[in-house]
Amino acid sequence: MLFSSKPKAVPAPGTALPGRNTAIPTAERHFVFDHELKAAAPEGHETLYVAMGCFWGVERLFWQLEGVWLTAAGYAGGETPNPTYEETCTGRTGHTEVVKIIYDPAQISLDALLKVFWEEHDPTQGMRQGNDVGTQYRSALYTTTPQQLEVAKASATSYQTALSAQGLGEITTEIRPLDAFYYAEDYHQQYLAKNPNGYCGLAGTGVSCPIGLGVSQG
């Protein structure tokens, strides 16, 4: 999306941009599902936040999975409250581009989601994803339950074994409970549904993730 030179480390505590007290405007409804974009998760559903580089392609990847009820593009992992896209692009908010996923565990398991997460990007690249360079493109998993956190960490250990066996490097993915999520601007939401030929920088390592094998996704 943006390829200029940017900081390659998150800002030190207390040095991030100040942001604002009110949320920036965004879409009212999901362009694909037609649910309210900020709708609460239905009973029995769970929420996971993933960062895999440019959120345009990541969001499309997950809204196409059976059992995913809602997706949304946004920012998380940093300090600046209610950041804009332009502020996030400076590298001075500490945020990474994130996709919020609300899913039905009865239709798609957490393991299945994590398998897609690990296989569809390169989690060893640090503060970049392919040609997209900067802190906003770093790999991350932000969890909402203790079980999610435990399973996410175990999946990273499992995938590291597979990556190391193929001579690839160490996973740099940030895995921790979500602090805060801020919705991105209207034009970022479901971008590739509105612009089917738009940019998508997703590229995996080609290494299969050994979790979720044999688990039905539908």
C-alpha cells in the first residue's frame, strides 16, 4: 500500500502520537455480510484479531471462510487512541494493520483459523510483509480469551518446528491479549469487495502448518 521508508521499531512508551478522544468515522454496515460493522458478537461466537500485513487482502481471506460472521479492518497493538490511516503509516502510533474476526466455533474452529493465519503470510519477517515495510505491517495475533491465548502460543510453537525443518527463520509474530482495537476508515472496510482488482500483498512461506489437520472448517 505504502512503500516509503518508515521506522522499523514501535515508538517507545510515551512517545507515540497523541491521537484523539473520539472514534474516526467508518462504515455503518459490512459491505459483504450487511451486518452492522460494529455489531457485538452473537451468542456463542468468539472474536480474534489478526495482523498479516496489508489488511485489505487479510480481510478478504477471512470473510470468505464458512463460519466467519463478520470482519473489520482496523488498528491495534500501539498506543495512539483512535488513529487515522495516515498517522498509522508514519510508524509513530505503534499500531499494526489488524482484521477483527467474529466467528462461530461450531462452524469453524480456532485451529482452522490459525492454520490459515500461519500459512497465508510469512511470520518471520519482523516489521514488514514482503514489499510492505514498517511497523504497521508486522505479524500479530491479539486474543480475547485465555484459551485463545494458550492455543495461539501453542500453534506458534508447532509452526516454528515446521518452519525450522525447512530452514526458515524465527517467528516474529506478536501474540498477546488485545488491548484496544480501532476501526479503520470507511474506504478500508471490505476494500477488495469494492475494488476487486486492488492491491493484495499476501504471500505465505509454502510451509504447511501442522495444526488443525483433519478439522472440518464447515
